[in-house]
Amino acid sequence: MIAAAFLAVMAFSTLPTPLYALYQQRDGFPTWVVTVIFAAYAVGVIASLFLIGHISDWAGRRRMVLVAIVLEIVAAVLFVFWNDVSGLLVARVISGVGVGALTASATAHLSELRSVARPDEGPRLSGTVSTAVNTGGLALGPLIAGALAQFLPQPLLLPYVVFLVILAIAAVAVALVPETVERAEERPAYRPQRVSLPAGSRSAFSAAAIAAFAGFAVFGLFTSLAPSVLAGTLHETSRLMAGVVPFSVFAASAVSQIVLARATARTQLVLALAFLVAGLAGLAIGVLTAGLVVFVISGVLAGAGVGLLFRSAIGVAASLAAPDRRGEVLAAIFLIAYIGLAVPVLLVGVALIFWPLVPVLVVFVIVVGALSLFAGLRMLGRTGRIVRTVRA
């Protein structure tokens, strides 16, 4: 039930992706507004991760998962009844807050429930399930919205109504799940999530942080501007295709992490750089030549590369921190990653005010590719420690 609820919330978080172009056609706002609407979601996630994402440690896992689902239900209602630009901004911020509250809480809840049911099993299965439902949900959202918009009426209404029902069912199901955290008689004093950098390892940490930033910048591009690129540059107006492309990117990310989970850290990192650089180069070629097939294949390669690169960045960051500070260091990596989700897309939006889409995307590809190569090559120097971390 927790895995299913996790999947539903993550799918809802990317549900608007193929619909942005439809809002744009209906209301006539420029492409840079799409980047602002998308960035509102990332702002909500960042604020939530920093302010409330960690309080399930004492408030309870199930309670925080329920809070997150309720926030997503509120966002869905706003999408239905208040869907001009201002309403979309508010709904996306609330959706981001819900995702930030859910991610750590649901991941910990899955692990704790499984450890009670199978105490001798170890954490590998619950970790794999968390990865699959997290990234898999991000992949399913655009695909479901694109299919509903393509084949059924009311494309800006029906997807949210469907997910209102799904989220309501998820809330009821989660309410039946056992709590795994006993609420303390005396509530501890509230504090924001502590974020720390590993002392004496700032250089290695900066490489991991840059890798996380660059990888999530690629995700941000595909979940915000892919439908606009398809419709405006590649002349592909299929609503289904607008969902298939982001689905392919996220699905490739999930599959690459699962399939190559047992590969050495060095192998994962080398493949990450190869996939990501090839995907970004193909993305530039695709938009320059208006090649739809090249664009889609490049998205798959880039998604696979981002998945492996982010996994490597987490491994490096975890290897740098003492056990009692590991959570704080990983929190810093996730915050930087979500800043990478928002800031580059916003900069692209600002650039689109002055320049056409194609040259802006080519510059984006060059910058993100350079950052990824720089960070990846720096992390390769820490292969031994990465191996120990990934095996653990």
C-alpha cells in the first residue's frame, strides 16, 4: 500500500508535463512562462525537504505520508477549478511541498515495514522498490496524462479528476497501514533539516554536487520544455508523444539503475558519462535538424546516464561522511539536485525572452554536458570508496 501510494504521488507530480503545451495554446502565454510554472514545483520540493521532510522521524511515517497525499489532493482540486497561470503556480508549489514531505517518509516507511516482515533479508529489496516506485512514478505521470489527453475528452480536466480518485483511494489505504515510529511523549523541539558538508573533503563533495545538479537539470528540461520542443521545433503535435518522451527519459533512468545495480561503481560512472554525453549531443542534433527519432533516442540515452550519474553522486557523498553525519550530507546533495531541477530551467526561460528556442537549447546542452564531464571525471578518482559504499 505504501509503495502504491508512493507511486501515485510521484506520477501525479509529473502529470502536467504533456499538458503545458495545451495550457500555452489555450491561454497564449510564451514558452518562458512554462519554465516558471515548472520551477514553482521545484521550489516547493526544496522548501519541503528543508523544513518538513525529516519530521517523520518523530511525528510518524504514516502520518507524514498521509499529509503528503492530502497536499496532492489539494493541488489536484486547484488544477481542476483554478487553472489559469496563477492557479497553476500555486498548485505546483503545493504539489512540490507534498513530494518533499513524502519522499524521505515513504522511503523510510517501506524499509521499516519490510524489516519487520523479513528481519533477515537486508535493505536491498526495499531500496530497489523505493527506486522503482519513485522514478517509475515520475515516468508514468506524463504517459498517463498524454494518453488521456490524446484519446479522451477534456484533456485539461480528466487527468486530474482521475488522479483525485486515485489519491483519495491511496489515502484510505495508507490509513490502514501500521505506523513504524512511536510518537514520543514529549515532542522534540522543531528544527529545519540540518545540512552539512564533509570537512576535509570539499573537493570530492563539490564534484558529486555538480553531478547531481547537472543530472537534475536534464530532468528539468524534459519535464518542462519537451512538449514545447515537440510542438514548436519538431512539429509533433501528438499529445500522446508529449507524454511518451518524458516517460522514456524517466523510465530509462530507473531501468539503468536497476539493471546495473551490481556493476562496479567505476563501470556505472563510465557508462553514465557515455550515455549522458551521447544523449545530450543527440539532443542538440535533434533540435537542429528537427529530427524526432533522434530527439527521442537521445532522451532515452540521457535519462539512463542521469540515473547512473546521480547514483554515483549519492555514493560519493555517502562515502565522504561519518555515519552520524551521513543524513545531513545526503540532504545537502538532494537540495543541490533540486536546485539543479529549478535554476537551469529558469535561466532557459529568461534566455527565451531574448533568443529563439533552438540556440538556447544548444547552449544548455553544451553547459550541462561540460559540467557532467567535469564532475564525472573528478568522481572517477574516488572509485574505491564508491565501490565500498554501493556494496554496503
